[in-house]
Amino acid sequence: MTANALVAMCLVGTVSAYGYVQWRLGQIRHEKLTALTNVNGGKPFTLLIVGSDSRAALNANDPANAQFGSASQTPGQRSDTIILARIAPATRQVELLSLPRDLWVNIPGLGPNRINAAFDSGPNLLIQTIQQDLGLPVNHFVEVNFDSFQAITDAVGGVKFYFPTPAKDAYSLLNVPAPGCVLLTGQQALAFVRARHYQYYENGYWHFEGASDLARIQRQQAFIKKMLKKAQGEFTNPIALNDVIGGITKNLTVDSGFSTNLLIELAKDFRSVNPSTIATITLPNYGYTTSGGAEVLGLQQPQAAQTIAAFDSFGQAPTPSPAASGTTAPPRAATTPTAPPVTVAPASVPVEVANGDGVVGQAAKLANVLAAEGYQASVNAASQGTAYAVSQVRYAPDARTAAQQIAAAVPGGATLVEDRSLTPTAYSVEVITGSSYTTSTGGSPAATSPPSATTAPAIPATTATTVPGTNPGTYELPGMPAGTTPPAC
């Protein structure tokens, strides 16, 4: 669903008719989004790529689109696919982080729900949800729809996959009747990347591939890499290039700050990148059932915090040490307590974090830091205003030792405040961020659990569905005999 955005970056920069390309790309629909975080030119930035399941833009005259139904039959839109692309122009590096659509989050103004539901109210709300719940800034936005995906897949001549067995999905209408190398074009390519009920035929009967959306994410990541590789082979084909450009101008939506010049410059920078070197990661998660009976995914901590911390710092130049720069490191804030010995197991301490400085996503960032330390950290979605100059760690009288440990982990320091009202609450420790909060110590913040009202049940870290850095570089479809390598297609 999202490959065409990156394919466009690869292809456009190779077209010699620069003026024509610029004119055509200028026809891409731009949308002003107020929730985006600004970033200086040339710096690493995060691009949110959304595959929309909206039926509004489908060509009703194309019989192939009948499978999706009309906008009246399936109203609204959901983020069928959510991928964050971390792009470092200076080093020509890209990393992709997939967010499962069933991730249970607190959507600002709407409350707890799956993250893909935020998109129904527009891109701004999805961006706000990612920034506030996960503590990740989003700098640019790209939306891809069904028609755009099919058009660009066909423009590059389709993508080949090796199927070790027959395969199908009754919902997405994928149908591969025989094993072998299969060229996936338009409709079947879309059915392949949308399949959540993938089945393969082995030993005389049909098997369901486990993990549903998580397996689909891996197929999408593999498809992106294959599509990029195929696109690089079309550099000298002006007809294919023109078809690609025509496809994206009709069906692609980007934020108003994503200029034509930026798109072309990125294409020039990244046209020679080897797709196999692009890291693809899925946010660590685990399944559980909410009190309302919904089967959803929660963030697996501390792996999720570590994953997003690494993603958020991807492409950043390392900070020189004081010794290397010939300077003396400034002392830490006077309010920072000396780190006490860890005498209270972090996993046994529930702690709630609230924003007292007014900086978007700050509470989530600190909750990520604490989650990475092993604490049961969640976010209080209600802002405490902007009056806190120094972060506070408020604690019940019987939780001082735990509070001291937490205060020592707060970047920028914190003061300790005993609060007797916390004794009967679910949280024996609460943290309110202040203007003193900084990410210069304690590492980069990362992902957090859903806010307190919807916090997923705590489970051991060893049951994580995915672990940072373990997504395979190559994905093979189920049914491949153990120890064998599929033939090249």
C-alpha cells in the first residue's frame, strides 16, 4: 500500500525532462496539516506514509474495483497501513518502522481505540496520536490510495514473488492457484499486500498463516523492497516513468510543506540506494483483550521504548564527548537527585506521567524513558498546564524509595514531593514534567504504553511478538520446506 511513495522518490530524479517532471509533480494534491512538527532542511526527518482504505477516489468504471465496494457501502477511511520512514539525507539512509493497525492507543478527543481509527477524522488526528502517545515527532505526510498503488505497480511492470504453495485470501481476493514465481500486478498486488487472512495449501489442506496483521506487515515490507528494486530497472524506460508520474499525481496526497523540489532532491539523493540495505522494523507488541472484548495489540516494554529511541535518533550525528571537544561538561541541574541503589524492582512500580510544560508529546517521551528502565509507565492525557519550571516526582508516603529511583532517571532532574492523596490510587508515584525536562541525558525518548485509562495488562518482556532489530532482512512466504532457499524470480 505504501511502496509507491518511495518508488516515486527513486524514479523521478532520473528523468531528464526536469521541467516536465516538476510541472507534473506540481499537480500532486497538497494538504495543510497543522499537527506536523517542523524540521530544518537537510536534517533527518520522519515521514508518515499512510495507505488509506477510502473508497471515495476509486474509479467506479473499473470492474476490478467492484471488490472493494463503494464509498456508501464502506464509508469513511482508515489507515490500512501505517509506516514511519526515517530519512537521513546527509548519509542517504532510510529506515522503516511499521505500526500495527490494531495497536490500542488513546486518540486525542476520542479516547481509547485502535490506532487506525484515528485516520477517519483526518491526517491531523493520526499525527497527533503518534506524537502524543508514542512520543515521536512527525515531519511530513504521504497518503496513498488503492488506485495509486495499482497504477504504479503496473507502471514498473509488476513485482515477482516466489510462492512455494498455492495461496489465497477470501477477503482481499488474493488467488494464486499454483506454486512458482508469480508476477503480481495491479489488482493481485493490492490483494497480496492487503491480505490479513492469508492461506497456503500444504499436505492436502489449507493452512492459515499466523499473526494476521503482523505477518501482513512483513509481506508489505518485503514488497516495498522488491518494488524499489524493480523500479531501479526502469530508469531508462520513459514510458514507465511517465506512467508512474501520472499515477501519483492523480492519487497521491502530501503535506503542503512537502514541496516538488524536496521530492526531486530526495529522488536524486536516494536513486542509487540498495533496497536490501533498508532496515524494516515492526513496533514490538503483544496481543490482549480489552475489558470491552476487543482483541488488540499493546506495546511490549521495554522493547518498544528501545526501538523508537533508536528510530528517533537514526541519522543523527553523534554528540562529541566533552574530552573530544576540549570543553568541560556542564553540571547537571541542582535538582537532580543522586541515583540511589536500585532496591525496588521497576516492574513492580506503576507510575503515571503528566505534561506540566505544554510541549507536545513530552509526557509520552518521559514515559518512554521510564518504560525502558522497566517501570509500569503510562501517560495521563490531561495536561497539567505550562507552569512547572522543574519536573516533579510525587509519591505516596510508602513509596519514597521508588520515587528516588524514578527521579534519578528523569532527564534534566526532578524534585521529590510527598503526596498523601496517592495512597489509595492506582499509582503510588506520579511524575509531572517541567521546563527543566531535557533529552540530553537519559537517552532519546521512545514509545509508551497507552494512557492510564486504557493501559494494557503488564506481561513479561520475554513474550514480545517482535524484538528490536530482529525483523528478517528477507521474508519468505509460508510453506517453504525447512532449510531450502527459494529460487530467484
